[in-house]
Amino acid sequence: MNRHSPAKTYRRKLDLKHGRVDMSHGAGGRAMADLITGIFRAAFANEWLDQGNDQASFPTPAGGRMVMTTDGYVVSPLFFPGGDIGSLAVHGTINDVAMAGARPLYLSASFIIEEGFPFSDLKRIADSMGRAAAEAGVPVVTGDTKVVERGKADGVFIATAGIGTVPDGIVLSGDRAVPGDVVLISGSLGDHGVAIMSCRANLEFETAILSDSAALHDLVAAMIAAAGPHLRLLRDPTRGGLAATLNELAHQSGVGFRIDEDAIPVKPQVAAACELLGLDPLFVANEGKLVAVVAPEGADALLAAMRAHGLGREAAVIGSVVEDDQRFVQMTTSFGGGRIVDWLSGEQLPRIC
Amino acid sequence: MKYVNEYRDGALARDIAAAIAAEVRPDRTYAFMEFCGGHTHAISRYGVEDLLPANLRMIHGPGCPVCVLPVGRIDDAILLARRPGVTLCTYADLMRVPASKSASLLKAKADGADIRMIYSPLDAVRIAEAEPDRQVVFFAIGFETTTPPTAVALKTAEAKGLTNFSVFCNHVLTPVAMRAILDTPPAQGEPPIAIEGFVGPAHVSTIIGMEPYREFAENDRKPVVIAGFEPLDVMQAILMLVRQVNEQRSEVENQYIRAVTQAGNATAQAICEEYFEIRENFEWRGLGVLAASALKLRDKYARFDAEQRFAVTTVHADDNPACECGSILRGQKKPAECKLFGTVCTPETPMGSCMVSSEGACAAHWAYGRFREHQARSATSLLPVS
Amino acid sequence: MCLAIPALVTQLLPDKMARISLDGVMKTISVMLVENVAPGDYVIVHVGHALAKIDQVEAAHTLALLAEAAALGEAAVAERRA
């Protein structure tokens, strides 16, 4: 249904309060059109979706290179302190594009919804995505909807894609770190993972920790403006935390890292929650932070630019890149001793021992 | 965090390290065992070994209840979890431990078994109460620290009159294991036992007090210093052990005076006494079958005993024959000296008990310390300038 | 074994439970194993249970002993350098 439909077309309004998604909403018929109009187009509101096509078209940006990313969002619980699966999907996809130094342009979002999922929750998620996209200035221009039988999807899964353009002269890649480079982090670690865990059944505690889920493209733009030619790479330490990111980079670049535990910002409540559960903040997911590796000449300017930005106020230099044929990430502990920061094989689980 | 951060102060650590270095006699070596896996973890995670003199060695003990749990018992738990109608509640530590035929609780969960990770035994009781048509089994593990909470869960289940709650009990005893470490003769060709003293477990001791360690100090002439959980506590305890050895004393001393008393926690001891009794024998991974080393539920509480309710029969499963855990646990060998370390045996594919959880000697070395082998070749090592 | 952490008791609850706070992270735990717990006490918490009270006097004493050992160490280093 769009602006050319007959004015008096009868459309049952979606019962957004009590209605639930059923198999008909994924069947491609009128029910699905109603769902898309009533929930997704209402939330995302842009000219591309209004065209009503299965694809969005736009002029090719002039100059630079294009960046494309895709992501899947399966977080549980769907709603958590500081965000939800929708805002997470928007922020995460934008960030993947931004980590290439690119300006994100457009997003797509594909929804796989479990039969029985309440419209009210779906609307809440869509509205959250719409707000996140609008705040970031990156619209969701195309999407898809599928419904699967009860039990085949944990409420809703969201798959996204994002595209952007990288300015000429900016080449950021995980294999570009060289010994002597400086490693920075944009802020405190562990907020998102702890916020998620505070919701999980059997791990209840009240905490004011909010997920740090945020779109980082504006911060990245400021960083490029300040130190663009000296930047080697950016990466956001999501699943697996800082530990996974640094180990990945060590192998990609063929180097080692030496970091200083005292330099790594961790909020006291996050540290306390990790202590209670036996978790190490280094392995906990972040959704609004980035790791930057920069040539030493650019480190000061970069740090200043990050700290001047709202999302980088707590930015810090945490270490350096070294030669290491074992690709170890070595850390000087707050205690003064040494240890490696290992690459966990699976998810970090709480422990009693 | 109060009562935590003060005991992690790096500046104090360096000075205490200097005190230890000043008091060790240069003409001899010192070898102490920290029994408790939590201490092993603290030592590794904070890099305490970098701060100890070269002639002082810490031997990592078997005080890791996940590590010493035999494969057969995990197999039992998986079988229980697979039974229709059973909900198995477990600490997260056990989820990834490999069982026979590469099974694990995590994999069984993926296959559809109702396995739930809990933080406290009372969570299992709550689940039993909330889901009366499920048979809720709590997979209980741990040394004397963790046993009283299981007893509280039993007491709570009893008070609520629950008929769908049972405990699969694998609680083990510290002093018996320490005795086994000292009494097991070295394998052929190995030198005599090196351990000259023990850093005693922190939280086990809050429960059992100081008395149970007296036999090691008095009969075996092995000093025991009970240490708190933080790295400064461990270092102070090491200093106290060095002094005992130098002065040829052999006593039970308490460094963890803020939490451990001579008598321990009488309330906790009494509630354990009410619900548990000592098993005749129990197999420990890496140490073999030890008499009077583990607990089971008393007969009057048989209705809460999962082994009786579900007729559990444990089948022994062997470790890899090249596994050196036994020697490593006794301090005869180091993790890097085991042929399987780092190749066949890694935290993802542990062959023996020492690699199973992050507190085991091999796992701790892998996760935190294996850079030390390569340190000599690297120009960027982290050894502090003394 | 035995990951346990000192936490502040903020409130006693019925059925021998209590609310604790660790730097603002709140949790409800059992205090059945420790006698005479009161708000303001610090307890060692393990798997959702208080196991022991922190003796605040002895804690201070430990810090004093640590400082003493540290002073000895400092002196030893100074002596070596002299």
C-alpha cells in the first residue's frame, strides 16, 4: 500500500498492543504488506522505503572506495539496559563500516521473526532502530521479512548489511600494524557484556551499567581528520572482547602486542560484576568502543581528538605493537608481573572456582 | 572494592618481593605448593612468579574441583541430563569439560538436554519449586568451601517439602588430597618429593579452620601458611613460609586473619555434618582412588541423593597414557615437560586434569604463562628490572 | 577453587537472606552459614552464600603487616645499592 493506492482501501489496522506475528505475515501477501507498513515503514520513514520496491537505488558516490559489511543479530535478551536488538543492529553495522574509515551511507535490515512474536515488541524494536538510524544519519533503505514456525527463531533475528565510502588516501586494515605502533582504546571495557548478563536468568543483580551500544562513525571521522595518514587500523572489540581483537590483529599483522593493565579503563561496577562472576573484563563484549593502532607520530593528536569527542572521553593509550614470532599479546598486570592475554576458544563463562 | 584492591597494590608487591629476595638463602632452593586452584589462578593472572626469586619455585596443587573430577562422573551427569523429565543444574565451570567420546555438558545441551547454568545451589532449588513436573538434579562439586552451600540447598529443599529435587554429590576433601600428594611415592626415575611447605587454601580454611593442617606441620614437618585470595596475601604467605624454612620451624600459620579463625565456621561444619558423610573411596583424576576423600548424602536423606534416585553406576574412563598430570600435581614435572602439552593437550582438547579448567597447572600456564618459554629469545620480555 | 569476594551487607531479608553490594552491584544472597550478620558488615561471598565475616580489625592488621614487609624490602634494596 502506498500513496497510489485507492484512498478508501479498507485496511485492518494492526493490533499493535495485543496482536502477534503469525505465518501469514511472512507469506508475501496482504498481511505481510500490512506488517511492513504498520511497523517497519512507520519506524524507518524514508523515501527509499516509500518507493515500495524490493531494492533501493541511489547515485554512486563520487570518488573514494566503497565498503560493504553484513551482520547477524541474535542477542538474547532482546531488550537490555541501554539498548535492544534493533539499536544494536544499527550501531553494529554502522561500526563495521566505520572501522574501515568509511562514512556509512545506507543500511538494509532483514527480519526473521518467530511465529507468535508480539507486535508490540516488534514495534518497540523497529522504533528503536528507526531512532538509532535517524540519530546516526544512516537510513534503513531496504529490508525483508520472513516468519518461521514457533521455536525456530529466538523471538526475532535481524540480519543487516551496510555500505559506505572511504575517502582517498585512507587505508585501514587489520594487517597493517607494525612494531613501534601505539595502541589506543576509546573508552571503558566490558559495559555491554555485563549489561546483558544482568538480565540473564540466574545471574540477577541490579546495576546501573548500561550497554555502551553506540554508532562510532562520527568519532572515526574526527580521528581521521586528526591523524588520518598515521592510522593503521580500527577495530571494535565485540564478541570475545579486547582479548579476541588483539589476538586476531596479532595474527593478521604478524606481530605481538604489549599492553598495560593499569591503562585499560574499566568502570568500577563492571569490575565488581566481573569479580562476582569470575569473569575477566578483557574477554567481555563491547558495542560502542574501538581499538585504534596508529604510527607513533600520530598518537598524541589522535588521543586528543578522541578525548574531545563525546564517545571517546575516556580514551587511553594502552600499549604498543612489538615484534613477536609467537604473536603473543603480553600484558603487564596491575600487580607488576607479566602474563599473556590468551585467545579464548569459546564464550567466557562465569566460574565458581 | 574494599578488602580487595588494597591487597592488589603493585607498589607493595615490588617491595615485598624485595623482602622475599632478601630473606631467601642464596645457597639453597625453596619449593612450596599452593594447594588451591584459586591461588594458582591468582599467581598466574597477576604474574606473581615474575616477582619471586629464581631459587623459589611454586608448585601448583590439585585444589581445583573441576580438574580432579573423573571423566566417569561427567559421563554420569550427561546421562542424567539426557533422561526425559530431568533438568540438570550445574555451575558454568563444568559445561565445557570433555567427557568420554568427546561429549560435554555443553554439547548435550545443544543436543536438547535440559541443562541450566546456575550461580548458586539455591537457584536449583528455586527451579525445582517453580517446575514441579521436572526432576531437578543439582550437579554438586567443590572442596569444603562449596559443600556448605549445597547443604543449605538441601535444608531449604527439605523445609519446602520438595520431592523433585536431588543432588549428584561430588564434594571432596582437602586434607586427604594433601596427604595423598605427600604420600604418593615418586614414579620411577623421579627425584623425591620436592614440596617443603604449603600455601593453604583461603576459603576452604574459613570453613575448616586451622586444625586439619596440623598433621602436615607436625608429622611431615611441612609448614602450612593459610593465605588470603589476593596476590599480596599469597606473597606474604610465601614470605612467612620462607621464614619458617629458614628458622627450621614447621607450624600452621594463618595469613588470612581477616577471614579465617582457628576453629573455622562451626555453623557451616554442623550443617555439612547433618547432611553428608564420608564415602569409603572416591576416584580423583590425576591422583587415583583415595579412601575417605569425598562425601555423599547420609542415608536419612537418600531421597535427595541423585545417585540413589537414578541408580547411577559410574564407569571409570582412562586418561591418555602419555598424560603427566600425576607427576605435575606432585611437583615432579612442569607443564612444559609433558609431551602432550600445547600439542595434543590444549584447553580446547584437554587430555588430563591439569588442563581442564583455568586453575589447573597446565591450563594456567597455557593461558597466562607460556610466553616465558619464549621470553629468552624475545627482546621485549616483561621481566621487571630488580 | 572457591572464587569468593568480600561484599558489604546492606540489608537483612527474611529466611536468612541478605542484600549485598559490591561497588554498587547488588545481589541477594543467603546468610544462613554466618551468625549475627548486620548491615554494615563485610562478608565473603561464594556461590551466592556468605561464608564468613571479614574481621575489620584483623584486616587492618594484615595491611600493617604487609606495609612492614614492604618496608623491609625497601630497606634491603637500599642496602644493596649503597
